[in-house]
Amino acid sequence: MHGLFTPSQVTTPQGTPQGVSGFTALADSEWARRLELAREPDPDGARRPRLWLLLGELGYLFEPLRRLYRRLFNPFRLPKAKTPRMVMILPGFATNALKMKYFAHRLEDAGHTVKRWGCGYNWGYTEALFDQLEHRLLDLHERGGQPVVLVGWSLGGLYARELAKRQPDAVAKVITMGSPFSGNLRSNNVWRIYQAVAGHRVDEPEISGALSRKPPVDTVALWSPADGAISPRSAAGYPGERDRAIALRCSHMGFSYSPEAIRAVAKEIDAG
């Protein structure tokens, strides 16, 4: 049929039939490019969390047992919210909303209306995903009739901060959890993995703008010295880059489920 291509009809710029083998070669070259991104040397010598802290992140594997213990012997409940709010939770890199389901349910038990970000997995900091998020935020703002509290874990916090910069009237507050918005973007133990998966350098995202510039709304940064993935300084930021920085004792993964992190977020939401 005219106007349709079959593999045998596709040609390279030199006119050589590309076919199935050509597509395979293209895929191989893309994987090779991403591998090279993962193997890049660190030109800045960024200071990252100690490796033993990174190993400590494996503690999240025991979270189902800890959660069962709490359910049976030490139930975890938040006090009822003073002022129920609409909250949108933005998951971290390579995770989706299901990873923060427990977190969301605890906030809902306290009386808040918690919404997913609606974008599936977070595979990187891209303009296309940001556009989806922006539409999602504006829709929630319109339907709820009030500004939305954005709670972003890790990379999700970078999206939350940028959303608040572009749509400040739709955002009540930004709460980041272990989000590397300040300083050297290689000050973490996952930047090589990020580059391989996202397909671009960590300091060359598709979204332009200064990550460290504070959004024009109340902005709170939760960070932890026990974070094995992100440098505490990058997640805490400096005065002028956020309104407040609050130290917790959880791991990086723990931001998504630990009672300590959930209590801290609930307290900040209640603070208005």
C-alpha cells in the first residue's frame, strides 16, 4: 500500500535497505550510547553519600515485615488534619504511584484528599512528562477549588518545585523528600544509573531552568543524613533555595514509607 513502510522499504541516509537488521543496529547503538553515559567519569569529583549508607537502603526489603508488626502490635495513625487539603504525590525516579500507596493511605486516613500524579513510572526529568503533570495539576486545582499541596520524593520533588514556579497560583506548598535540587547534580550514588535509563546527562535535562531557584510558594525540604542515594546537602539546600529544611533519620527509600517521613509531611500540610 502506498504511504506505508515495511521493514524492507526503509532505507538509511546512504540508500542502503535498513530492514530488520537496520532496526536492530539502531537499537544496539542506542544501548551503546546509554552505556557510555553510565560509564562517564565524574569531571567534578562530586561528594556522594558513603557506600555503606547505600547498602543500608536494602532495608526497604524488610518493610513488609515492619508494617505487619505495626499493624498487629503498634498501629500507626496520624491525628485528624486541622484543615483537610488536596495533595498530589510525585514518586521518585524509576518508581510509580504504587510505591507510595501506603504513604497516600495514611494521609487519607487523616482526612486529606490524596491524588496520584497520573504519569505512570518516573523515568527521568523530561519536558513531555512535565507537560502531562502541568495539565494534571491545573485539573486538580480547578476541580478542588483550592491550591494543591505537592509532595515530591526524590526526582518527583524536582518536578514539584518546577510546577510551583510555572503555576504558583495552583500550588499551596511544596514538600520535597530527599530531592537533589541544590549544588552538584552528581552528588548522589545513582547519577550513572539515571543517565543510562533517562538517556541524557544528569546536568543536561530537557527542562530548562535553575533547579536551586526557590519556587514562589512555601517550600520545605526534608533531608536525611542516613540517605544512601542523595547527598544531604543537595537535598537540604541553602537558605534562599527553600524556606525551611528539616532533618529526618530515615533512608532514601524510607522517605516513601517510614512513619517518621509521613508524620513530617502531615505536620507540614497542617501548618498551612
